[in-house]
Amino acid sequence: MKVLEVRGLTKYFNGQKVLDDLNFDLNEGEALGFLGPNGAGKTTTLRIITGLYRPSAGRVFIAGIDAVADPIKTKGLFGVCTQDFSFNAHYSIEQDLYFYARLYGLPRRAAMEKARRALEWADLLEHRRKNGDHLSGGMRKKILFARAMINDPPLLLLDEPTTGLDVHARRELWEMIRDLKSRGKSILLITHYLEEAEQLCDRILIIKKGRLVAEGGPGELRQIVDVARLLTVDLYRQLTLEEKEWLCAFPGVKNCKSRGTTVEVALDSSPQRVGDFVQEICLRLQPLSISLRDASLEEVFLEVTGRED
């Protein structure tokens, strides 16, 4: 079942196209990573999904309901966790969650029970009488997660949920996301952390200038851009232009970058070709060292969005 469907989404601001015929789906129980450089259109997409912006063209369907034509009907179908903290100075976190539960129309007793269960899920029950501003950054993010899930919606929209957190707090939130996924929740995760997307997401979308430029699992993305491995060569001198042209012309070489005395070669070739290539490099360039590793999601991201050299 498709929980979220985005069809032909286009958006102009002051005559400038920010989204350009964007299409994607999010299935039930799936975590979908939404990546792109700054200004790619990620936040604009999120604001259209949640009804804060109207698209210039296109449609968004949440659980089959047209969120553009009738946004009020979809309000109870998603929860949002943003980057920003906002807590009422006069509320404890328990009262805060109770307030949000009441906004969804729950009776008082049911709202209080929801708030308590949310605190237990976030492992913050012992802090229930504290104000959110008096908690650590990681704890406050947990409260935002609990808020987003207070009415148990099928869709969770996460906008860079772990930005600014230490490693321990980030890993705790990762476990909460995995728990939500195990319960069948559908998750759209906007993140700048490539490791986060690789760890948590079933599929990854990469957009650039409002257009979808790559889609698939981490392994599929490596195949799409045809970069399988990265060969790093350290020399005792800088590479000459003739030598760089020779490297780039070798069968299986995707591209070649040199910085100082270090050369990085992206490969799409078979293991046998790699072995022949390394032998040729040793004979011709006499390197200080050579290392070979699989391409990371970061290299894939840079390849499809454009490197700045």
C-alpha cells in the first residue's frame, strides 16, 4: 500500500522554479531517505506535503486522500518532527503531550493516557514534570518524536531530526526510528548525514535543483552512477597532465581526481581489471602506496549532485 504519493510536484517562487515535476512514492512500513544539497527543494516538498505551501502544479496523496485539494482531511494522517524546538514555558512535557493529544480531539482521559504512553516510549517518564527547555538536546528531540506520534499516524515526516546531537543521542533516535518502522510506520527522512540514510532507509531519493536525479537502495545507487570502488594512489610528486590523461583513458575508469600528491580514481571495472590497473600504476608511477575500497554513499551523492573541485 502506498502511504504517500507525490505526482508531478512543481513549485515556483518569484518566477524561479524550486521543484520541477517531482515524482515519488512511500510504501507502508518503509523508510525513505530524502537527500539533496542545500536549496535542492527538500523543505519545500515537506511543506507542500503538510499543507503549508500549495504547489504550482502536481498532486500529493496521503493514504489515498488528495492533500492539495483537501488538506484538512489529511492532518491526522501524518506527524512531523522538525529541526526546531518549541515548548510552552508554563507546561511540563507531560502537559505538552496532553495538549497535542487534545488538539487531535481525544477526550481528556484518553489524551492523558496517550501522553503517558508516549513518555514511556521515549524513556522520559521520570522527567514528565520538567519543562522541555530544561532537558538536554537529545531528550527534547525525543519529545518532538513523541509529539509527532501522539495520535498514532501512519506517516512520519522527519526533517533533519538528529542535526546538532552528539553520537549517543543520535543513536538513541535511530533506535526510535527503527522501532517505529517495525510497527509498520512509513517514514520520510530528510537528512544531511549520509551514514544515517544508509543505516535507516530502505530506499533513498536524491534531488538536485528540484528534480529527482537518483533513486534506489544504497547498493542500487552505486550501480546507477556506475561507481563501484575508489582507488587512492599516494605519489612522491604531483601527477602530470599526461599521466592523468593516461589514467582516465584506462578501461573501467569512471573519473580521476588529483589533489597535491594524492590521486583518487573512481572505478566501475571488474576485479580482474582492477588488478591489471594496479599493476600498470605500479610500473608507470611507482607510488608510495595504493588503497582500494568500495564507494561510499557519500561518493555516490557527490557524483550525482556534482562535485566542487
